[in-house]
Amino acid sequence: MPAWRTSDNPAHTVFRYDVLGWHAEGNPESPSGQGSFVRHVGLADGEAEMSPADVHVVHMRPPLRGGDTPGRADVVGRAELTGDEQNKVRVFVGKYLAEQEALAKTLDGYCVLPHSVETRNGDVVVITRFSCAGFVFEAYRAARITLLDLPSMPNVSLDTLRTAYPDIPLDRGRFRDHFGLDGDGPWPVMLPGYLLHALNRDGGSIKSIPYRPRAGEEHFPCTPES
């Protein structure tokens, strides 16, 4: 099943490790007038089948956390994971939940660019930092599903990132540097909406062909900007 808006298909249930997305407050529209900006993504967690209005989520908020009930998801993407693929995602999720729980009081586990980065002490990985999209992307990659073609990330402006990360004071240069945003941009940031477009394809393509996101696909659904 392709990705869908829950308002269009309220009767559809959500399965464990489906990708869930939430629109930005105020639902800012794309210039084409179609679709809303996807600000946040996470993985459905809990029972085998859930209502989109009462779903449990594991996500990078930050910090990385499981068992949250953030309210009805606005969009859902599904890859029809096999039992083996679900198990690989489960192992990945458990590993990083335990890692960040142990270190959350001393290290910031969040990043923007790249989508995932290891913090090391010599040869030892102390913690792996993620963006919300990066955590979902890497969870699926642990199941050998590469949703996005990493070299193809579109460059996005500071204005776009302000919508994506409203809780980060991106107008301050030192905060941009901390989250990997060198200079004044634009930057090739993995945005949450790209994952929904990657999942809005047939099952064979989702699992075999990394998606090349295009400008405008931070919105879902939308017509990509030319």
C-alpha cells in the first residue's frame, strides 16, 4: 500500500514499524497548494495493529524514546515488512534506545546533518546521534531496506529548516554548527517528507530501489517543485 493521509483513510489500521508523519503546526502548504509540510517522523510501535489516532511510537524527539502516544499521525507509509525485517528493526530500535537511555543526561543524541553520526572516544562508539528522519532511515536500513539515495538529497534553505526544526534556534551560528549546518546554507538535509515519498511506491521498488527525493517533497502529498 502506498503512503496515505489518515484524514483520507481514517479506517486504515497502522502496523508495527510503519512510518508515521506529523505535519508542521498550521499545516504550511507547498507553493503548489497541494499537501502539507511533514515536520516529524517516527516508527509505529506496540501492538500488531493500531488505530492512527491511538498509536504508540518510537522516535527521535529528542531524546530517542519509545512508547510515546503523540496523537493521531497525519500520514502513514508502509513497506509491508516481513517477520524477519520486523525483527531486524526491533533489534536496531532496542540497541539505540538502551544506548541513549544510558547517556541521555550527558550527551545530546540529536543531529541534523548528516542524518546520523557516531560520537567516538578513540575507537569506541560512545553514542550514535540521529535526526528523526535519520533514525527511521537507519532502522529500515538495518532491515536491508535503503529508502533514500543519500547522494541525492536536495539542498534546502534556512527558512525550510526553521519549519522542520522549530525547537532549534537556527538563527544562532553556534547552534547551526553544533547540528552539522556549516555556513549559511543551503544544505543537503534529509527531511521527514522524503521518507513518505519513498514509501509511496509499489512494494518491489520500496525494497530494491533507493528513492531520489526532489525539491518540494518535504511536503506530503505534493507535486514536486520544478
